[in-house]
Amino acid sequence: MVLALCIGDLHVPFRAADVPAEFRKLLVPGKIQHVLCTGDLCSKEALDFLRSLCGDVHVVRGQYELFGDFPSTKALHIGGFKVGLMHGHHVAPWGDRIALAALQRKMDCDVLVSGHTHEFGAYKVDGRLLLNPGSATGAFVSGGKQTEPTFCLVDFQELKCVVFVYKLVNGEVKTEKMEFTKLRSSVSCEDTAGAGEKQPEAEAAAESPLAQPAPPQESFLSLAEQTASQLQFSEPTLEAAPEPEPTPEAAPEP
């Protein structure tokens, strides 16, 4: 298992105070081999946090970087995949799949990780994967719209990558799992907002890399320790109330 954390658009401290505590409890050193950041960290403290997770951290320049000399794009090989990394603020319209796919072809990569929209998305275009991890802090976008905090962990294998999406919804961490299979130097998946073969929430959480037992010296918080309500996307089904017992009729007056 080769795990890459895909994260970005933190905007700390200007649009968000910090990475949510619920995420920080999960993101601790020990299991992540690569960090791919789509930019707009906006503070050295945010970068230091990512560097505390593992030694291989890749960051591209966002729209509002105030420090660092980050490249605008980057490409690297993880597992059997060539992965491209960029922020996306130069793409018009923002997040446009056709425009991103054109850049992906130019970079000749199997997976393109981009950000800027602050919303999670995974799409198949021309047989390749476009992945946007969203904003890990839920930083608002231009216009003031608040977004849902999200990040992704990707297990890059030789011919398949498994994407775990972590969302903070009403103070609870939700998990989705999607699989993408590389076929003839391409990636096969469904072209939807949550692309790929989705698993039920409880199964995805149980299989999450952050839910696996860590070595004794590590301080991982297992998702299995979360309450059952934290591992469910759907609203609980309410059982029908039992039918009231018939009231016996009063005996006739003598």
C-alpha cells in the first residue's frame, strides 16, 4: 500500500483558523508516504503541519500564496501511475473538466490532482482521472460561500488506485471509497461527481487506511473508534410505531 494524501486550499489563517481538529486526529505521522498539496496554504504553519506527516511533501503554487517558491505544476510517479499536480486558478471556467483534461493530456499523466474550487470531485475524462480533494478547512470561496471540509487518501497500486474521501459533516467524519482501474495507460471510472465504484459508508470507513491498526509507537486514532453515527451517510430509517391496542368497549349499563 502506497498512500498519498491529496489536500489543499487551506487558506490558513485568512479564511479558516486551522485544519479541523477532527481531521488532525486522523492525520498523524506513520502511514502516509506522500503528500500532494494543491496550494493556497497561505501560511508556513500549514506547510509545517503537512511536513510533520511524512518526508515527501509536494506543493504547487496557489492563487494566494504569501511565501515559498512553489512550482505552478508538478508531475511524479507513484505506484504504476503518473500523477500531475496543479492548483487550477488559471483554468477557465474554474474546475472545467474539458479544460483540465486538456492540461492533463499536455502533462501526459494518468491522474491530475487540482484544487481551487474548494469542492471535492472525481471524474473520468478521455479515460483518465481528474481528482479534486476540495478544501481541508472548508474555506469559503469568492463570494463568501462556505464549503464542506474534505481531503483524500489515495492508495496507488500498479494498475489500480483506491480513493478514500473524508468529509466533515456537522462535526462528524464521513468516509467514501472509490476504485479506479488503469487500463492501457488510462484510468477507468464513472464520470460522476463521486466517480468510481462506491462502497457503502460503513464498509468504506472500515477499510480506510486510517482505520487500520497502527504500530504500537504510533498514535493513530482509528475510525473504528468513532460512533456508528459517524460512519453513516444516510439518515437512519425510523421504525413504524406499533399499532395501538384496541380499547375494549364499555359494557352496557344494566
